[in-house]
Amino acid sequence: YADIPVNPKLRYAAMDDYLGRVGRFGPCMMRCSASTQVSIDYGDEHDAIAKLRVGTAIGPILAWLFRNTPYFEGGDNPYPLLRQEMWDHIDPQRTGIIPGLYDERFGWRDYAVDVLSTPMMFADLTHTPEAQRDGDRPLEFAAFRENAGEIYPDRALNDYEIAHVLSTHFNDVRLKNFIELRHWDSLPIALAERLTQTVGSLFYDDAQFERLTSFLDGVSEEDVAAMKQDLQSRGADSTPFGRPWDFWHDFLGLHGLQRRAAPGDPHHPDVFQH
């Protein structure tokens, strides 16, 4: 993959430089991975935190049910969830589970503190008036040195600055002015539609969402991390949160989603039946 160029933008050159130094899969992810992401709305802080928690907990389960990475670097894919394996080992400072998310006191302020205190990969100052020098509109490479709180002026950040800082974090579920669920492989259109319908039914149907929040009541950050590891190490033999796959098909409304592996490849979703 080293011969494959990245997107020809300064932002991606900066990300490639940074991520190539801090984790196993940075350069590969930048060049050889794609995803299906689903975004949902939220009404207020309480609603946002509830949806972040639920999305973080069930996202890996849906990732297994909708997995679509049979091959990796010219051979069979050895990881039950390759996308998860990549992102969990790219840069733990900005990926994975949002730190403290399952603490009952967690709120937007805690999320802001985490984001602002993480070392920046790079800083886009093109909309920071204090940084303009003789007409320059800089993109500064701040990797490993400074966090956003040290780079940006001591004032309320403008919308562009906020959007940039948030865009440099890649948690499993990302909070912006919407909630971005990021777990899934790139999918054929029909399967992407099925996934989107499933997410919509789980998060926008009040009764369904209440079932989920009730089931996950008391789940901790450690529980979710253990569930992810169980999926990653045991795949079809895993029991997310102690429940078998038949339970999850029923609980998530995926009765008609059946998989048949391609010969010799236990992860190949060559047939989805609806």
C-alpha cells in the first residue's frame, strides 16, 4: 500500500504523516480502507449522551452482522472485524470508546475537555484571524507537541475552528452537531440501506430505544471494551454482553438477515438473504 497516494489535500498529508508514526495501521487505513457511516440527530445534551452510549455499545455487534471484509492485503482477512482492528490501533488518544462516556456524570463539558486536551495531528488556522500574517492562511503541523487549548486563542472558538478540532477525533461514535456512527465496512447499496433502516428503527422508535437503554443500563466502559475484544478474538463464537447471536438477531430486528460463508473463507459475506 505504500505506493498508493493519499487524497491530494494538505489535511490528508498531515494525517498520513502523523498516523504513520503512532500506530500499526495508519498508512494502510489512509489508503486501503472504506466505510459505511450512519449519522443520527439528537435533541439535547441528555439525548446526545444516551445515543452515544447506545451507539458505542451496539455498533460492534452490528459491525459483525454487516461485516464485509473477506480479504486483506492480497490474502484472506485474519480479523473478524478488520475495521475495528485498524481503528483501535491507530491512535488510542483519539479513537475507540470516548473516555468516561459511561460515567453517570459524563456530559458535553467532559467531551470538550477530552477533545481540547488531546495533542493535535495538525491545526487548521485558516479561519483564525489572530493567526493571519500578511495574508497567510496557515495549516500548521502540530503533531505530538500541542493540544487545541494551547494552539487556538483563549476565546470562544468559531464554528470553523470547532468543526476542525472535532474532525481530528475518530471515536467509534463521534459527537458533532449530529452523532456519527463509524463502525461499519463499506457495503453494497442494498446492505447500506438495510443497515440505515436498522439504525433508524433502533434510535428513532421511542419504544425500541427504550428497550436498548434498559437492556444496557449499568453497562460500563470496561464491559464495552471486553465485548469488543470478545468479538475480535472469537467472531461467530462470541457472546456479546453474554448473549448468543440468535438473541441479537431478534433484539435488533434482523430476523431475515442470514449469511452464508464463501468456501474456505469464514468471513466472506457472499450471500445476504432478506
